[in-house]
Amino acid sequence: MGRVIVASVGYTKVGDHWDKSILDLAVEASKKALKPYSNIKPDVVIVANMFSGQSSKQEHLGALLASALNLVGIPAFKIEAACASGGVAFNVGYRMIRSGEADTALIVGVEKMRDLDVPEVSLALSMAESAEYTQFIGATFLSLNAMLARLYQETYNVTREELSAFPVIAHQNATTAEHAQFRKAINVDDVARSPLVSDPLRLLDCAPIGDGAAAILLTSDRVDEEDEVEVLSSKISTNIFSLYEREDMLTFSATKEAASKAFSEAGISLSDVDVLEIHDAFSVTAALSVEAMGFSKPGEGAKDAAAGVYSLKGRHPALTFGGLKGRGHPVGATGLYQIAELWLQLKGRGGLNQVDGCRIGVAQNIGGVDTTSVVTVLARR
Amino acid sequence: MGRVIVASVGYTKVGDHWDKSILDLAVEASKKALKPYSNIKPDVVIVANMFSGQSSKQEHLGALLASALNLVGIPAFKIEAACASGGVAFNVGYRMIRSGEADTALIVGVEKMRDLDVPEVSLALSMAESAEYTQFIGATFLSLNAMLARLYQETYNVTREELSAFPVIAHQNATTAEHAQFRKAINVDDVARSPLVSDPLRLLDCAPIGDGAAAILLTSDRVDEEDEVEVLSSKISTNIFSLYEREDMLTFSATKEAASKAFSEAGISLSDVDVLEIHDAFSVTAALSVEAMGFSKPGEGAKDAAAGVYSLKGRHPALTFGGLKGRGHPVGATGLYQIAELWLQLKGRGGLNQVDGCRIGVAQNIGGVDTTSVVTVLARR
């Protein structure tokens, strides 16, 4: 198997892009990623997106983007795995290169969410869950996670303040992240006083709705730089589809399995991880994610966050540019924003958000309630 | 690169499935494909689908199907490339196996179209074209193809009767295909007298709306049978996205390039091809497809069809179970119905539709107006 390098990255600011179409956003991120290597023509374009049909009446994004980038002729297609679309697309591109099926790949995640009104975006997101069972009874994606949050708090005696810790970290880091949607610090009181959305989840427990695109240029071992960023592993795992079918709802077993396999393939242990991007779609999601990967013990993810473990200067710096909560969560693009942010960190280009001396980065990107999980390990050589 | 075998196939009848959900259809086809090899647990599940969000308010089909098949844990995702979704998903699965990234793959195409009313399905299909330019001016996918048909007829002096030849062949072959949507023979007068849909295309020039699912079990060289069906090549190419941007609208250059590369990789020439499944979404599409691949000269595809070249007993038997027009065209599944039908032919299981002594089969599956094209070559060893 060959080595795979994250040669460059590009992304748009996350937020309201009323003046740009879904294609405009994808092109903007792609051009930024391609710019440093104008001599490289990708062998394949893979677009990660969840619901362009709903938001933009547009499918066939692969060929649409390839054509807009003057890459006519090359294979191009879209990959969808709900909010894990970005991570899965990265995984497929990575595997194409390491196996020799391609030499270079452009992986572009994009989502346009703000063009939908709230009921529409709520429906679009709930398509990550079963239409026949979960949607049918009126459960939104938010309400499922709210029930999970309640179970988490009651099972492990997690306080409102502890649950608020991840959003507080996310917003703190976002204040100095230029591409973040919300560059505004919040504290635990702000979270506790924010409007109740689905009890016990409040507005500031939940990642926002935003537009954005992130692109990654992957290559085989042809970029000759000292500090190149290599993909050590990327693993996808899937869980029993619906939350209510699982015996243990508080264990994110897809994340657990993907992380275990990825860490093993990469030859790393938890203590090797210098920077961590987790899928903090909701405060409870962040907590269960660090627990599933082993960074915190079961029931202690939120408590550890409250104790500073996941802060920028903590033992496991996480959400270093704001995560889903602060940077924003344009769903199909999120997994690739995570990769781009790890790349910034590993290259030492993190600016005010830089984690000093980091060498190993891990991203965890999920679709549904840990229904699909992708864990990726990157390293600076 | 390792050998890749089409170990088995499964599919539903194409047509109205009011009593089945999109998941039900995908499960039915998958179980049929998996049944002969109950000892095989696929390493990956890839779902091909174009617009499950519109039709079924359901995304995340990969994990949904994997979970329903008790394949929890394995990587699973959806691939979308408009009506070429099936061919592209097959290509990705094939490349994963030949490169050693996977040993077995379950590729499942599914589309639910009948739950949408006509304006809804027309909008869903037009998402294969640019929302900002083509849809915006009110052009449907049908009207674009109608303009192409008029250009084709006027450029090459193609008569109404000649244009009708492919639909007549398709319906003839569908009469004896158990899974076909329309098992009813038609003649050129029927086509000419059928309702005008978008001048010059009439109802019987156009593939119908139907529900269906087709599944393919791909494996590395582990199935030890004398008549195993091997994938010799699968190539994807893309064209300038919108028809109106192309200098030569009558040359399907994505198909031309994909076919040229696939035939070259497979080491075959046109005369080696015993059975041919083409993307006859419209009568004009069929004609331009055989021309792009070289089976007919430019302008002679429809004329050759009228002369019997593409009939079951002709020089290049095509649409052997009815093609998109007769078997039906559940868009995301179509590329995999084509593979399944080639498999039946190459295995000698074609029944009344069998092409005698066939050894090499070719499938061409397109998305948009030849915007994405996938050409696949299969061979019986």
C-alpha cells in the first residue's frame, strides 16, 4: 500500500452565503485547494454532500463540479452518508490512492443549508434516520439526541454545567478562527439560559445551520516537503441503524470500532494524539464521542471537558477551530473541514489556534446518532 | 491488480411497488444476490441511488441497508451520479476489489419513483442538469432530449420510423423478460401515434417511471466455477456538464472516451462484443450511444436499429431484456440491472432472451445527457 499525502486544503467561511450557489461554494473551496499545485490534475473528483436535492434542486454534483473546474473527462461522483459524507468521501479517495487506483484525488464537501427554512432543514436532517420508523412517529434528529442527552445525564449524573462544557470550548476556540460561523465566546450560564429547543438540549447545545465547502487535495507520495501531512489510517464503521434498536444507547460502538481499528492501523495509542476533531453536533454527542474513542471513561466525557481536558491548552486539545458548534456544521462538508483543520495544525499554520508541537491528529465524523462513523489519523512526517 | 468476479445478482421486478418502501426493495434485491453465497459477508455495501430524499425522505441508505441485512459494522455508503449512479457504484466496488482494498462488495441500486407525481419526478430527474441554468429556464430533462432528437433527425435525415426502431426492439425483448415493466410488443406505428410529450419525442420514445432495485455481489477470485463472469474493465468518463455548452452536441464524448478506454483495457474490439446493454433513456439516446461506442457510424445508429442490427438475432444484440424502455428505468438502479442482465446472458441463464454462445458483454450507463458515462466489460471465462 502506498503512502497518501494531504497536499493542500481549501475552504470557505461557514455561515450565510445567500449570494452563492452550492456550485459556487464547491468551486471556491476547490480552487483554493488546487492553487498550490497547479501542475496537478486530479484523477478523480469526489463530492461529499447530504441533501443538495432538497436545498438546491441539484444532484449530479460530481460531474457538475468537475466540469466547472475544467476537469472534463475525469471520473466524478457524489458520496452520501448523512453527516459523515465528508469523512466517507475522504476514506474512499484515500483508499483509491493508497491502493494505486488513483494518484491524486480532489475530495470536496459542500452543503447549502440556509436556503431551507427551519421545518425544511429539520426534515432534511431527519433523513439520516429511518423514514419508516423514526421520522414517521414525528421524532426529529434533534429530539432523538435530546432523549440521548437526558439518558446520559441521568445515567452518569451529569450536571447542566458539565454538559455545557463542550459548547463553551468550541465557542472559545471559534473566536480566533477566521472561517468559523460564530466567533463569539459563551459561558456555561449562556448555555443554561439559551432557549430550550428539545429538553434538555438548549440552543447552545446544538451545532448551527450554515453553508460551507471544504476541499482536500490528496496525492500519492509525490509532494516533496519536509513537513508533509500523511494519512496513517481512515476507518469507517456502522452501527445498528436506529438508536432505539440498540441495547446500549450510550456507547457509540461505530466510533469505538472505527477508532480502535484506525489507531491500530496507524500504530498509535491515545497518548500519541496531539489534536482531536470530534463530531460535536450536540453537546452530548461530543461527550459520547470522546468516551467511545477512549479519551474519557464512560460517563466522564462532559466532566473531563468541564475540567479542561479538551481545551486548547488541555491534555487533549479538541474542536480547535470551534468544531461543529463554533466553526459550524454544513453537514456534508463537516468531515472535510475537520481534515483541513488538522492539516493546519500539523503544518503549524493554526495561528492563534495552534496547538504547539503537534504531530498526530485524529478526526471523528459521524452520520446519524453514531450510525456511521469515520475515524481518520493524520501525521506530520 | 486482482481478478474481480460477478458472483451473483438479484433484482426485483421493475414497476409499481406501492406496498414496498425503498428499503424493502433494496433488501429484496440484496437477499437474492447474497443467497447463493451465505458464507460470504461483504466487506463493503455501496448503494446507488439518485433521489431517495425526494421520493422517500430517506438518505443514509448505506448504513440503513447494511443494518437491515444484519451487516452491522461494515463500511456502507451511497453513491450518486444521476442516472449513472448504478454504473459508478459498480465501478467503485470493482476498483476496491481489484486493488485489494476489499475482498467482497455488495453493490445495490435502488430507486422509488412512482411515489412522486409527474411534476415531482420531472423535477427530480432535472436535478441531473444545472439548477442555475438549465432548470432555471424551465427546461426539463425530457425537453433537452427532445431538442437533441430534433437536431439528430435534421442533421442526419433520420425518419420517424427509424427513430422508433430502438423502442420497438426494447419492447419486443421485454415481452419475454419476467422482471420487465412493460411486457408488451409495440410497432413503429404505435410509437408514431403515441402522445406527443416534447416534440419530436413521443410517449413511446421515453423510458418509463418505475420502482426497482438490483444488487450485485462482487468478489475477488474466490468463486471457483467454470463459467464464472469476470469484470474485464469498467471506466467512467465525464463530459462538459450542460448540453448547450458543447460544440458537438451529437457526439456522446463521455461514452466515447469511456468505451475506448474500457475496450482497450479489456483487450477487446467491437466485433468481440456478443451482447450490449445501452442507456436507451430516449430513442435518440440509444442511437447516439451506439454511435459513440463505434457500433454504428455517426448518424446511422437509428437506421442500423431499423435494419435489425441491434435486434436479439442481429449483429449486435442490445437491450436484451428490454433496456430502459421495456425493462424500465428506476434511475439509480439501472446501471446494476444492466450488469445483472449481462450476467444472465453470460451464464446462459437468459431463457427466451438468451443470446446464443455469448462470451463478452458490454454495458453503457449514463447520467444526464451523456454527462457521466460508465462503460463496463464483462466476460465469461
